[in-house]
Amino acid sequence: MAAAPTGPTAPLPAWLALLRWDKPSGRLILLIPAGWSLWLLPTAPPQAALVGWIVLGGLAVSGAGCIANDLWDRRIDPLVERTRSRPLASGRISVAGAVALLGLCLLAALAVVLWGLPANSRGLCLALAIAALPPVLLYPAAKRWFGYPQAVLALCWGFAVLIPWAAASDNLAGGWPLALAWLATLLWTFGFDTVYAMADRPDDARIGVRSSALSLGAYAPDAVAFCYASTAVLLAIAGSLQGVTLRFWILWVVAAAGLLREAWLLRRPDLPRSAYGLHFRHQVLLGALLLLALVIGRSGALLP
């Protein structure tokens, strides 16, 4: 392996790859549950400025999570086909450079909380951000000792629902709409990340890395189908409790059918590895469709 470049001398594409900003699907799939939360608020639609700050904070936190993941896995990634070309695994970026960028991402996220979010909610949002930090940074280690590390990632994703709600309302007294959106996010995340891990099953089994895809075995497609169906139903109930219009249900039916179709396709024998990446990208589109359903369903006055 070539010596890793030090400091800022690594090319810009390598830094973007470390943050995964060269692959927008992974960033959008974190921001989508934040959108579910914001458009399920009693005061929806949210203020545009708040949406902007949540997006910036989400980008910073997801970047930090990706860097932490690659730091933990820098000796494992070269052994896995899908990850061997990542910047740390391939030596394009040094460990010191990655740690420095991780610190910058965490500082950016802190700046969003302290100076971007509404003043009356900063204390609660800061507490939630601090609570989210351990699972975000330690999630990559879970695959070394826990058979279902995707559940840890799901808990990380849950904060993408809690923090926007807290920022907008200064509390977590959201009742069933908030609880259902949070649970839907956990199940959706567990589902799509299980599929993501299915691509790595041969490599993970060989090197001793654990995943829900390996732990569930032949039942993985059934578990994913349950997660996706539950996600659609839970968001439907949450939307109904918040008084969505008919427009929501039209898009919801399309998205729910798409989720179930994607889960059903996982049953096909001898799927190529590329099919799992395509599935992940489809989840971004279907999750965004559910968000669009909420936006339209809660903001009907914006349409003729």
C-alpha cells in the first residue's frame, strides 16, 4: 500500500470520498427522516431557515460518522471488495488527516446547534446531540461483537427525528406522531442497512465481521419486508393523526407499494452485489416520496 498523504495534500476527491459527499444517496437517506419529523410537527410546514440549519447539521454529523467508520475499519476495509478503495483503506488519506477532518465536522455540528438553531431549544438540542455522539462514533465497533450492528445504526438515525422536533418545538412532547416517526425511522434504517450488509456477506463471514444480514441468514428478506411494511404503516398513522389530506394517501400508496416490491426482489436467487447498492438508492427515492407525501399532505394550501 502506498504511503498515505499527510495534511491537506491529498486530492480533493479523496476528502470528499472520506466524507461520502461524492455519494449523495447516503447523505439524503439521513436527512429524509429529519424531514418526516419536521413535516409531522403540529406547526408544519417548518420555517425555511430551520430546515436549512438541520440540513447543514445533518451533513456535518453524517460526515463525522463516515470518517469514524473508516477509522475503525481501516484495517478491515482492504479485505472487503466494496470498501477496499476507500481513502483510508487505500492510503490516499492519513489517519491524522482523517482525525483532523472528523474534528472539523464535529465542530461544525456543534456550531449549528449553538448558533443556528432557535435559542430556546439549544439546551435540549445540545443534550440530544451529546447523547447521539457515542453511538455515532462507536457504531463501527459494534460489528466486532454484536450480531445486529444495524440496530445500533438505527438508534443513531433516530436522533435525526428527535433533534429537528426539539429544535422546532423546544420539547419532545410530541405524543404519538413523534413516537411513530421515530420508530418508523428505526425500522426503515435497520431494513435498508441490513440490505446494504447483504452485499458484504461473503467477505464479512470470511474475516469475522458481524451483521444482521449474516445473523438473519435466509430470513433477512422477510425481516426487511417487515421493517418496510411497518415503516409505511407507522408513517401513515402519524400522518393521519396530524390531519394529512387526500394528496398524502395517493403518494403513500405508491411509496408503500415500492417498499414492498423492493423487499420482494431480495428473494431472487443469486443476486449480484450491484443489486444491493441499487436497492439502497431506491430507498432514498422511496423515503423521499414519503417525505413528499407529508409535505403535500400537510401543506395542501400550497397547491391548487
